Amino acid sequence: MARKIGSRYTAHQILGRGSAGTVWLGEGPDGPVAVKLLREDLASDQELVGRFVQERTALLGLEHPHVVSVRDLVVDGNDLALVMDLVRGTDLRTRLERERRLAPEAAVAVVADVADGLAAAHAAGVVHRDVKPENVLLDMQGPLGPAGSHPALLTDFGVAKLIDSPKRTRATKIIGTPDYLAPEIVEGLPPRAAVDIYALATVLYELLAGFTPFGGGHPGAVLRRHVTETVAPLPGIPDELWQLVVQCLAKAPASRLRASELAARLRELLPLLAGMPALDVDEPEAEPGQEPPEEPSARAEAPAADRARRRGAVPLVPGAKPDSNRDTHTSMRVPAPDELAGGARGTARVPRPAGAPRPGSARHRAIARRRRITLGVAGAVLAAAVGAGAWLATSGDGGDGAPHDPRQHSAPAAP
């Protein structure tokens, strides 16, 4: 059913729902548009409406080939909406669900596009604050790039900042998606441009590996890893690319590259990555207290949506049902310093070599059982060998405890 959005736009069809609102396929004076209609409770918040209007100039002025442009901001009664360019394609999360991971050349090409878009945004004083695969759109009608990749555009600029009002979050709340949050946000510091670089490096890692470097388990554990743990090595990629990932995942914001630098460095690496297949690594093993991941056969039988939820970012609210587009602009309490300090192991969960059994699985138990049997047999053989040596050493004993003299058998008899 069509509905009017302000005086200039008409929304015809729902494209997706998120925790912040609903995205519609709409029509405007200049043709088709995407309309993000924020929730009614957000529209009734006068403070947020004021911030919405204040952000209008910055958001409308952000124009770049790799940014989904905001055409208009609508405030009309109970309607609060962002009118954006319509991109004919899909989002990066959908591609990950289908392929699990990308070849390094394709992954780098996508991330370089997004970094170009971030560079333009940061130059205009706009921080995205929620970079993740759900917010990267792939233009299926655009020209193909390296490894056949479609142009990538970053969307949802300004939404996290609009919702993150002092009234809603105060100083003890976090806005964002746990798997992609920079350490300084977890520690309660104000978000600067460097948080987008950290999130984008996390996306690059996920595109290469099929899972995020610090994700998995309870959201609180994810947040703690961002602050206390270092990223585990990811085997199978050139050292030049890995060093870029490590630098952009640095705990100190000042140590990370700028968006323009990251884009340039990534594009320089594209020839080196040409023809390289996707990595062959398995997800990290479960931590104590986590449910062990399923065996490959079970993974193949599981519905695609369930597999995607296990691989993707965890929701901030435990037990929350995922949205159709997995938009997670939700607040969470900032962990106390003692909570962040607890349980650190120094290094994030280490990816297992492809084919290695998962701890706790039937295959893992069988291997452990065979190892115990082998060690037991080896121990018995060793014990027998030691016993035989001891017997040989004492076999010449005359019975009275005196050592046997071999010359008694070789000396000639007395005349």
C-alpha cells in the first residue's frame, strides 16, 4: 500500500526492516528513491528531530561515487525519513551469506571503494560510526572491477549519530554493532574518523576469513576482546596485506591509517592478489562456556539464514530476533574497567587450519583417543625395554650378590 512521505515523495514497497526503521522503495520528483522511515518513537523525540535538522546540511552535501547520497531529510508530523539514492543491487552481507568469503582481490577491491567513500565523508567532517557489511551496497548495474567485483557504496550515513543523542545514550551507552566497534568506543571515548577505519579493517578481515576477528559468544566478551586482545594471524595472505589489516586494527586510533591512505595502499596491492583463491581456513574454536560450532556436515544441512546469523555480528540484546537487514543501532552499557581487564588471553581466537577438527567434536575425541592408545602402547614398550635391560645387567650375578667374572670361562685349566 502506497503512503505519502512529506509532500514530495511516495513510498510504494518495503525493501527491508531494521531496528532504526523501515526502508521503502519510493518515488520522488526526480524518479525512484530509497526512503528510510525512522521508527515512530524516534520521530516523536523532539531532541532527535532537532539533531536531524542540524545534520541536514552535512548529509545533503556528501556526494561521492562510493557513497549512497542522501537527497532529502523529511520531517512531517510523525514521519522522520532520509530520502536516498536507489542502488540496484544487494548488500555485502547477502554476498557473504552466499559465498562465505571472497577471494583476496575481490575483497580488497570492495574495501578500497568503501575507503574512498569514507575519505570523502571524513574530509567533510562526517563520521559514519556503523561501518559493516549490511551498510555496504553493491551496484549490480555498475562497471565490473578487479576479480569481477561490483562497485561498492557505503550507506546509512548519519543514522547512528542521529540516534545517539545524549537523552538516549548518556555517557554510559554504546551505539553500534559489537563485532565492528573500535576499542575507544567501548571505553566510552567520543567517536572520531579512526573508528570507521577500525570497522572497515574488521570488514576486510571478515571478507577474507569468513568471520570477524573478535566476534563470537556473548556481546560483553566481544567488547572485551576489542580492548584487550590482539588480532590473531590469518594464514594464506601476503604479508603486505596482513600488515595493513594489523595497522588499521591498532588499539590506538592515531596508529591507524587515514581512509585515503588505506584506499591507495589497497589499490597498490591489487596486482599482487590477482588470481589468488579464497582462503581455506576454518572458524576459531569455541571458548569455554560457548556452544561448540557444528560439524561441516551439520553446517551444510542448516538453513542459510541460521548459518549467516552464526557467522555474522551478534546482536547487542541477547535473545533479540535479527532484523531482515540486520540493522543494529541499539545501545548497551559501557563495561567497567575491571570487566574489560578480566579474562584476556593476549591474542584473539586463532583460526584453525582447514580440516582441523573442532574441540569437543566426535572427530576430535576419536583423534584424542587414538593418541592416548598410541602413547599407552609406546609407554608399555618402553617399560618392557627398560625391564629387559635391567635383567640383562643382572643375569651374570652368581646368586650370592657377587659379580660374575667372565675370565672364569676363558682361563686355561690348571695343570
